[in-house]
Amino acid sequence: MATMKGGVGKTTSAHAVASVFAEHERVLLVDIDPQATLTKAIGVSHPHTLYDVLMGTARPQSAVALLSESLAIMPSQIEMAEAEIAISGRIGRERLLSRILAPLASEFDVAIIDTPPSLGLLTVNALVASRGVVVPTQPQAADLYGLREFLLTTIVQVQEFLNPILEVIGVLVTQYMKRVNHHREALVIMEQAELPLLDAVIPRTVKVAEALGVGESIVTYQPSHPASAAYVAVAEEINQWRRNLR
Ligand SMILES: Nc1ncnc2c1ncn2[C@@H]1O[C@H](COP(=O)(O)OP(=O)(O)O)[C@@H](O)[C@H]1O
Ligand SMILES: [Mg+2]
């Protein structure tokens, strides 16, 4: 889940999709955001985090915190912002996360990375370690420029220089209110702009924040809520994309 903007639903979506996948697969959530929103929301307290692994003071396996039988998280911490600076001079600095996750591949079926809202080295590491990227956005026509910029510049450059097998799974519209005129208009404008929109659209609901308040995703908190159904549909679209891989 990546874009350059904050507050668009990256963390919420990463958590929700991971919950859906975890019903049938072994899922690793990776929090690479120094704000550690996901780590804090879930309430993980684990002796090691991705920060330690990036700094070379812990092994990848020791920074994996089990949340359930099929869901685990590699947590973040605020010091991750320092790690971004610390790794900036290293050779292979864009591939550190990729190398960290490699030895865990046999333990998990899928990894979902929650990125920071900026295009720094941490986000680039996430894009280099990924096969596919979902780009969450709010239904705002004003965001179109930044969105296109991210898709056409950042992702294309990562594909060209660092990770040729990276694919855009789709743009995910979140926090949608169908009764709001400018939301409906924004959706039409995004379609006309030929953005690779996912079919599923996530409705805005206070239940999302409520779920986070108790450390859960909407999907486990209120499985029958329309927003949960929408995330199940997103997971199915991602699965369709996965089936076409290789
Ligand atoms: N579908 C939704 N309905 C209502 N609020 C939402 C929804 N998705 C996210 N939010 C809220 O919007 C804020 C930003 O979401 P978040 O997932 O943290 O975005 P990001 O990771 O892109 O910064 C949070 O307060 C979150 O609870
Ligand atoms: Mg976030």
C-alpha cells in the first residue's frame, strides 16, 4: 500500500486486506512507516522491530511478532526515521527490505507492506521488495495530479532502475461517500483519466476508527459491515492479480 500522501487509507487498507488473507493464508504485515501507526494501533510490543533489523542489531526472524496463527507483523518504531538516514549511504540501500524479507519467504504466503506518506528511501525499499502495489486514494479530483505523478514517475522509475517485476495492482478509492456530489464527480474524473482503478470502493464509516481503537481491522471487528465486504472484494481482486503472476 503506497502513495506519497498521508491520511488516504494506506494503513487501514493494509490491515484490512491482511485480515482477509489471514483467513486462508499465512500473512506477514510489514510496518515500514516511522509513524508506526499500524504497530501502535495493533498494540504490538515486541523486543525487536524492523528498525533493529535495518540497523543490523537483530535478525529478521526475531523481529516477527505473531498476532494469531496465520497473521504476524514486523513492527516499526519512531526511530525508523533515523534508520532512513543511517542507511542512505549504504551500498544496496534500496534493497535492504527485500533482503530482510527473503529468509522469511518460506514461513509466509504473502507479505503486505504499509509505507510512509513520503517518497523516501523507506518507501522505495517497499516498492523494491514488492511484486505488486495498491495505491489508496481519497475521492478527490485535486489529488489526481499527485496520483498520476506517483504512478507515472515514481513507480515507473522504480520499475526501470530497481524492480522490473513490480506491477500496479490498482488504485483503491477509500473513504467514499456516495451521497456527496464531489465524491461521485471525483470517481467519474478518475475513471475518465484512465487510472487503473480497482472495482471495489471503500465506503467512509466511523467503524474503521472504532475498530482501530480496539486494535482490530474493520474486517474482524464487523465482518458484515459494507466496508468489510468492500475489503473482501479488494482482497479478491488482488488474488485475481496474484493468480496471473508467473
Ligand atoms: N473507510 C474509512 N472510513 C472512515 N475513516 C477512515 C476510512 N479509512 C481510513 N479512515 C481514517 O482516516 C485516517 C487515515 O487513515 P490511514 O489508514 O491511517 O491512512 P494513511 O495510512 O494513508 O495515512 C484514520 O484516522 C482512519 O481511521
Ligand atoms: Mg499510514
